[in-house]
Amino acid sequence: QVLLVESGGGLVQAGGSLRLSCAASGLGESRYSMGWFRQAPGKEREFVAGTSWSDGTSRYADSVKGRFTISRDNARITVYLQMNSLKPEDTAVYYCAAVKRLFGVATNPNGMDHWGKGTLDTVSS
């Protein structure tokens, strides 16, 4: 059974930083794409950033490029999202997700197989 556990969310002022972690278990030896999605009140869930465990590529949503950085610890099977220069519009519940994928990064939330419970990040103005 795959389990994704997020941590690190919270409240921060605009311009501040937060670091999210997602610890995965149960993935086995399969090749996965893991990433972060977010859902703001009244909006659809959207892709934020992702990384491929097989080819090492990473992708970002245009709205976070240059501000967010995704990284991973292969030994701990943990993915991190460093969020800098946060804006009030970054306020959302952030979810970690994973899907088996031979190459590249999955960006469609409908295509993800496994989800964490989410962590609320609030950016005050």
C-alpha cells in the first residue's frame, strides 16, 4: 500500500518562505513521477511542480517558476518543495501525489494514482 505523508505547511507573510516535505512508502521498485498539486478555495486542483524518479527531470507550473524548487532524497524516498517569495495567491491546500511512469513528469491531477491528505499553506498580505 502506497502512503504519502506531507508536512511543513503553515502560515507565512507575503514574501516569506515555506518548505514542504512528502515522505513516501510502499512504492517498491517501480518508476514513479511524484509531485505537488494545490487547490485553492473555489478552484480546481492544479499542478505545481513534479519530479521523475526515473530520468530525474523536473517541471514547474508557470506561476511558480523561479520561486519554487522541487527536490528529492532518493534514500528516504522523500520529495521536498521549497517555496520562496510567496504571494497571497499561493494560498491553498498542497497535496503530494505519485503515479507510475516510465519517463517524465506527470502534470495532470486526474492521472495521479496516489495522494497525500494535504497540508494548508496560507500566505497573508
